[in-house]
Amino acid sequence: YRPIIDAFRVFAKTDNSVYTKPYLTNGEFICPSSGKPCSCGESKVHNCESSAGADTCGLHKPVSYNEIDGSLYKEKELIFPPELVLRNDLPLKLHGFGGIRWYRPLKLKHLLDLKSLYPDAKLVVGNTEIGIEMNFKNARYPIFISVTHIPELNVLSIKDDGLEIGSSVRLSRLQEVLIKVIAEREIHETSSCKAISDQLKWFAGKQVKNVASVGGNICTASPISDLNPLWMAARADFHIVDSKRNIRTVHAKDFFLGYRKVDLAQDEILLSIFLPWSRHFEFVKEFKQSHRREDD
């Protein structure tokens, strides 16, 4: 949303004095955005109109971006459009080129029904892995199911015995909660949380972490995964649900069967991950070795 506004800014006429404040240092005007002397605040823009041979001038006033409370643009950031916040989500069924179909269910039951109907369908959250497969490996998938709006898959709750993480939870959101947990709980309980949080610092870029999901990274079963070895070391459990709503639990160390192979039947999906608190005298430490730590 914000990059779109920034892109249109180059086409807009602006009054620089609206966005600056009179910070004077030795008689020079200091621009708040750059912190350097500039001339954008030395003169005020006047709106002059000729009437009956006489000029009447008035100060140019900044336009309010929020008509509800009258806040000025120079005082606040642009708000996210309330219309988009209040908009009700709807299930989607889209058709693309070559017979591609894209579904976005809103309920777990509908997701499981679709997975039962299309067992080879690809589940999508951030498209960070599938997009690479399609663009660089020439992979073709006829059916996509977006699982971004399933409430059960977006659960992220702190419990007495550990952390419950929905499979669609974004990596950036997980990192925020881990930082909070580390600050609030006993040190011996958060050894695994700290290891995962520290590893996420070097996990791709922020843009990728904002859309990539925990479950997507696990089910990809990449042999160079940053997080999967930590799930195993931290004694994590994976909760798996099938099309009949039966839930089974698999230890992380038993979930990975081979190269990009996991213990999931065609009608099953990864529901959530349970990360138990570390025990006394139990230490988990991350270590990443690659040509570039930020991107392997």
C-alpha cells in the first residue's frame, strides 16, 4: 500500500513548507527529513487571486488527509484505508491461463474438503518457494489453495507448557512473539526460542519473512533449511489433520522422511507446531554456515 502512494508522489505538486518545521540553527533552516540546511522553509507559499484590480493573498494551507479528526498530513503518517480494514473477507475461486484454478477458503472444513477433492493441489501462503519452482524450475501446478485466511492455521498462543504455532503464521510474526517470550519467561525455558529467534535474523530478507509461513518452510523439507534442524533439536511436535478432521501428532525428528519428503498423506495438512519450553540444563544453540549468512 505505502509504495503505491510513494510512487504517485512524484506526479504531485507539493509545498515543501508543509512538510518542514522552522528549526533554525545559526540563521539557517534545517530540513527535518534530511537534517541538513535547506531553503524549502525560507518562504511561505501564497495563494494570490486578482479581484477588481487588487491582489488578495492568503497563506496556502496544507490539505487534511483525514477528514474525520482534521489531522494534518504534516503531523501524521498516512493511515491504512478504513474501507479495506472493514471489508469482509470472501472465499475466492479464480481461473487463470492454461486451466489454472486458485481457491481461497475461509474455513478449515472447506480447506480439507478441497484437499480431499484435489489431493495434488499446492497449498500457498507467501509463494516464496512455489514461485521459484515455477519461474526457475519450470514446474506447473494446475490447482492452488491459499491457506492465508484459515483461523486455525493462524493461531499463535503462549501456553503453560510451550508455544502453539499455526502453520500459516508468518515468520516475521513468529519472530516478534519469540522476542516477547524471551523477555518475559525464565531463561532456562527459552533456550530453544532464543535459538530460533537468532536464526530468523539471518533467514532471507524482511520482505520474505513478512509473507513466508512456518508451515511452508517445514513442508518444503529443504536439505538446507535454517529452521528444520532446530525444530528437531527443540523436541517440537507437528500436529497433522486429515480430511475427516482426525488429528495426529508426529515428532519433528520423525516428520522428515528423505530429500523433500515428509510424513504427510495426500489428504493431510500440517495444522500447527508445538514448541515446548526448554528444560533445566537443556541448551539449544543455532549455527549457520554459508557463503552469505543472510542468504544461502
